[in-house]
Amino acid sequence: MKQSVITIAVIVAIFGVAPHRQAAAQSNAPSTQFSQTDAGAEDKAWDSAVKNGTVDAYLAFAREHPKSERIKVQTGTVRGRYWYKMAMPFGPSGNADKSESGVLVTVEGMTVLKNVSLEEAKVDKLLEISPATKRKEIKAKGQTFNWTCVEVSSGGCVVKDELIAPKDSIGALVVLSGDGKSLLAWDVKNAKTAAQPDENATYIKTTANDAWLPKP
């Protein structure tokens, strides 16, 4: 009789306790699976942002994965400055050089810079733009870079009947690369416009500029 009791106890131990352990192991499985899925979603979102390469794409990634190690999200003063290449009367071919222009985007206190088109800068509200008044004198200030390019650092200049002037957006959202060396995106929607933008030139010389700088 004692032997039977011992046998029953062993059976209960095998078929009663073991399933409980298995259930416990299964209950832990979803958390591991969720972690892997979440990491996979971040990888896909990042690859998509890099492939797209736009400010909106990086902003979307930052909103979905604000704690990602791939980025740094903070606030700062975003500066927009229009630049243009001075037209040379006679280029290497004997003809006048093609005019080129863009907008320098920097962040106060950081050594990061991104160049965008004037059209992109208008959409992102990085500049002060108003209708140009004919015969009105504009006291503009600028500084050259890359030999033939000029950054308009104060006053402004007229482009297609519009006065394009510098703008400083205080408290703007800034998205940087994980190492803090590259400016990926910005959002000045809730930023405050400085009454007087800084008049110092903002151009920063980096090797990354070689991809967009016009040939001197």
C-alpha cells in the first residue's frame, strides 16, 4: 500500500508540476517575442527614413521611436540663411556660370549643418519671406564661403519678387544622428521667432558639404 502511495506521488509530481512549469515558461514567451518584434519594426522604420532621406521621414521616425539610440531629440534655436553662388561673367566654357542657391540650416551652439532648397525652406518656414517692395533699399549683410558663394546673414535679398530674410526659430524641435554629428530634421511649428536674428554667418565647413557645394 505504501508503495502505491509513493507511485501516485511520483506520477502527480511528473504530470502535475511539470505542466505548471511549462505554462510559466510559455507565459514569459510573449514578452521576448514582443521585444524582437519591436526591434524589427524600428529597423524597418529606420531603413525607410534613411532611404527617403527627407526631414519629414526622420521626424516620423523620431515620433515613432523617440528613445531609439539611432537619434537624439532635443530643442534648440534653428537658423535659416539663404545663400547663392555669385554669377561669373565667363565660365570655363566661355559662357556665364549657372546660378545656384539654397538655404543653410544650423542649430545655435552646435557644429551641424544641412543644406536644403529654397522651396523646402519655405514649406518648413525656416526664413522670413515677404513681398518685395520696388525701389526700397535693403541693407543686406553677407559673408562668402567656398570662394564664389555668399550667405545672406542679415537684411535679406530679393528673389523673384520676394524678400528672403534670415530667421531664428527659438525652442524648435531638433533631431540629430545618434552621435550628434549630423542634423537630420527639425520642426519649428511651436518655436518662437527671434525679433532680431543673429547677424553672424552660420556656414560650417565640413566634409559632408562636398556633396552639395557648387564648384567654384
